Amino acid sequence: MDYQSILNTIEQKLDKRNCKGKVAAYIPELAKVPADKLGMHLYCINSGHYSFGDSNEKFSIQSISKVFTLALAIRFVGDKLWDRVDVEPSGDPFNSLTQLEYENGIPRNPFINAGALVVADVLVTHLENPKKELLDFVRQLCEDDTIDYDERIAKSEAASGYRNVALMNYMKSFENINNDVDEVLDFYYHQCSLAMSCKELAKAFMVFANAGKQLSTGKRILGKQKVKRMNALMQTCGFYDEAGEFSFKVGLPGKSGVGGGIVAVHPQQYSVAVWSPMLNEKGNSELGMDALEELTTLTGLSIF
Ligand code: DON
């Protein structure tokens, strides 16, 4: 498979000028990112890696971080996590509060904000220094010690995160948050502020394409069953109320973030990250989705 020529074709086909998407503005620092950034990077399980555009430029990974925190949390609490977070698609926007009321403070899944906040609460309980240990984990996956939080982004979200404050307090009223609300929010805003490039994200997500093992060393990071479950959750819940559309068009497990990044994996084949900050109405990168649809069409490789 000539992945580089397929990526070149995708780059040519993507039409920035006719993109109707908008850069996320509800986190003020994110609104400053130039709308026309575009990059893509693919790591293949057995034949190197390929890219185009701004694939080496770091951006705010936002909700993509929910995959890293879930992986860490299930290491500590295993199946007990599912008493506090469900595994069903929500069909609602990522920051929705409504289902929590009639579902007794149990979030539908770990990738909507409510679910990710419960996962953050689990990590604050179990880790001595959650920010450092999350960073160590992501650095290990990328084999790169320069990965870091972007304090400006974390601060900016903390100053405007009214919805997340509401979600936290609401879930605390159902006794589904055990720690101090502000402490958990501070951790959550930092995880979302992680700054990574497409190249780094694709490399980190290789663990989900490679049955839980680090590609370069063969070291086991996650058990096979855990990887199966993480991929299943990415498939069914990774794109909120657009999870069906992403499955329909792309046919891969994946996760998006409001920074404009999307990562997707094809188990036993490749992991791929794309970045374009212009978001559609559901908060997912418009050109990112187009790029991945082209990828699975041109390669003929999706999980379906
Ligand atoms: O909590 C928030 O609203 C953001 N830090 C993350 C949201 C996000 O990335 C949703 N993804 N598409």
C-alpha cells in the first residue's frame, strides 16, 4: 500500500476554502488558533509512517485526552469503573447535562464530558500526583519527554468552564464524585490542554492498533481485553451525537477534540491523526472527518 501517495491525494482533495466549520470559541485561547492549519500523520504497524501539512505542529488535544485518562483509570479500578460510568452512546452533545437527571448522575459513557469528569475523579483518588502521572503515561506512549500541558489553555478553560462546573456539582449531588470539585476540574482542564502534534498522537494511539503493545519495544501497556473495550467505546461514543455519522463515513474507532484533532485506529493496520481546527456543528473537525473518509475509501481498509 502506497500510503504516502494516498495521503498526498487526500491533501489535494481537501477544500479549505469551502469548509463551513468554525474554530472553537467557547474556550477563548482556542479561538486564537489559525483556522487554515491542516495536517495528517499515519503510523503503519509494519511499514513506517507518512504525513502531510502541519503534522508536526502541536495543538490542544482537548477531548482526545479522554482516551488516555480512561486507559489509566481502568488500570486502577478495572470493571468497577462501569458502576459509575455507562458504556452507551449518548446521542447528545459532548457537554450535555440532561441525561444525568433521569439516569441518577451516571454518565452515559466515559467520552462525554460528564463521563470524563468521573474518570478524572477516579484518577485524582488513585494517583498521588495525577498531572505528573498522566504526563508520564502519555510521554511513555509517544517515547517523547517533551510532551507537556499548555498552561494558557488550561487557564483559559478554567475561566470559562461553567458547564463543566455545573456537571461536576450535579454529579456530586448524586454522590458520583468523591473528591473536591475544584481539584478534579483542575486536573481535567490540564488533561484537555495537552499539546501534541498529529505525529505524536498517531504514535501514541498505535497502542490501540497494536493490541495493547508499544510498537517499537513490544512492551505490553494495556491488556488485550482492555484494548478491545477502548476501541469499542471509541467506535460507539468517540464522536458524541455524531458517532453514527463517523462510523458510517469512516468506519474506524476514533476520538475527536474541539482543538480540531481526530485520531482513529485500524487494529493491526495503522493509527492516524488529522488536525484542522474548523469544527462542524457537532464539535468535530469538518475537514478531519473528510480526510478520514477519503483514507478508508482510498485504502479500502476500514474495520467493516
Ligand atoms: O470540556 C470541554 O468542553 C473541553 N475541554 C473538551 C471538549 C471536547 O474536546 C469535545 N470534543 N469534541
